[in-house]
Amino acid sequence: MSPATPTRGESERDQQQAVSPPARAGAPIPRAAPAESRVHRPQPPPVAYWLSSLLTLAALVAAVVGVFFPGVFRDPATTAGNAQGTSLVILVVAIPAVVAGMLLTAREPDSTGAPRAEVVWLGALGYLAYNGVIFAFDTAFNELFLAYVAMLSLAVWSLVVLLSHADVTGIRAAFRHAAAARAIAAYMLAVAALFAFTWLSQIIPALVTHGVPSPLVGTKMLTSPVHVLDLGFLLPVTVLAAIWLWQRRPWGYFLAGVMLVLIVIETASIATDQWFGHLHDPSAPLATVPMFAVFTLIGLVPTVALLWHLRRSDEVPSSQRTLRP
């Protein structure tokens, strides 16, 4: 008697069992490998790197000449010393920060540290733009004038290009509690209030007495670019960033980081330029040097804290994703 011919379904089932042995009881069911979870985000365009590279060259020329050949400044002794001190900070802090930010952003564009690198890059650009205005409008005309114009222009356009391509929708800070972000926001509001009070206490009495603010006495300046920049731009942006950070918005984390980096470099710059101003003119007071040195050290705490926790939301552990957009 001949064996029964297997049906088509039985034949296919036998082949599958021959290929895949039956799973043992309690054995885990194999799963497909997860797809790559990291999101590839838009990156700064090449023109941002070109603009910032040209900026570093222009700033390098102006800083090297200003530090090692201070005779180029045709200003009163204190102002010339201030310019030399600022040039030193540009040389040893701002330019390295821009270069490091560019390199880290380009090397690992989708990594956890990419937002931090871009924030440092933007903060240093903001500092160079700020001081580009100071050098172009606050110092007497000298052989570095075109370098100052180039530094100001390239810094501003670098900021425009980077900010226009900033991807902040995925930015979060891995703070476990909102109180940490709000503490940093409160610090930024306090800084803005302190500077606003300081500048207005110089401006309002001069308006009442029909005089000039005390920082202009003994200088060739008609008005103070610092007053204009701080009251018109720097402080309002700082307040806006602090409010958005308090509300835990993505732009708040990003912009607050930028402003904190800028302010830390600027307060270190003020301490340095005041010291050099005293070296050039011993009658210039030194009281602001330790004050702004301490201010810089204090400012490093919230700056490092925010940068340390700044990352993409898709890279933050799910247990820490408690922040609303």
C-alpha cells in the first residue's frame, strides 16, 4: 500500500519546520532589529562656515595688532588700554570659541553635543558683533578700521545665517525639574535689571542736568555705543530669552544658552579691559575689575549647567521627558 501524497500546505509547513527549529517553551520571541532612532536634522549651510572662517581671520588680524602693537590706537590712554584688553579677550577666548563651535558642529552634527557646540558658536559670534560695533564706533579712526568693519559685518551675517537655519524644535534640556530652568531664567532677569539700572543711573541724571553721562567725560565720544547696544538690543533679548526659558519653550533653552555664553565672555572682557585701562592710565579706577571677575565666575555656573543639560529631545531618556514644548 503506497503512502499518502502530502498536500501543498503540509509540504510548505514541513519546509518551514526544517529551516526554523521549534522554539523551546519560555524562550524569547526574536524581534526585528530596531531602526536607527537618531533623527538627521538640518545642519548649518556651508556659507555659515565660510562667513565665520573669514570672521576669525579679520578678528585675528585686529586682535593681534591690538594686543602686541597698542600704539595703533589714537585714543586717550584709558580708552586705548580698554581696546588692548578687549583685543586680548578676542584673541584668547572669542576666536577659539568660534573655531571650536564650528568644528564640533561639523564633526558630529547629529550628536548629543551638537546643540551645545552651536550655542557656543553663536554666543561667541554675538560677542564679536557686539565688540565690532564698539571698535567701529567707539575708537578713533586708525589703521585697523577696515578690519573692524569686516569683523562687524561678518559677525552679523554669520548670526543671521546660523539663526535662520537653527533647528530648535527638538531642543530640550534634561532638567528633571522645572525649578532648575527657572532659576537660570531668574538669574538672567537679574543680570538684565542690574545692567539696565547701571546704565540708566548714568543717563537719566545727564538728561535732567543737560550734561553728558559720566562714561563720556574725558573721551572723544558723542554718545556711548555700550548704552545703545545694551539698552536697545542685548538686554531686551536677554529678557526675552529668560521669559521663554521660564516657560520652557525650545527657543528659550537655545537663546538663553547663546546669551549666557555672550554675557560670560563680555563680563570677562570688561574685567580685562578695565585692568588694561588702569595700566595705561593709573588714575583709572580698578574697582570694576574684581567686581566683573566675580561676575564672570558666577555667570559660569548657570552657563555650564544649561549647556551640560542641553540636548536633542529624541536623545533624552523617556524618564526625563517631562518638559512641555
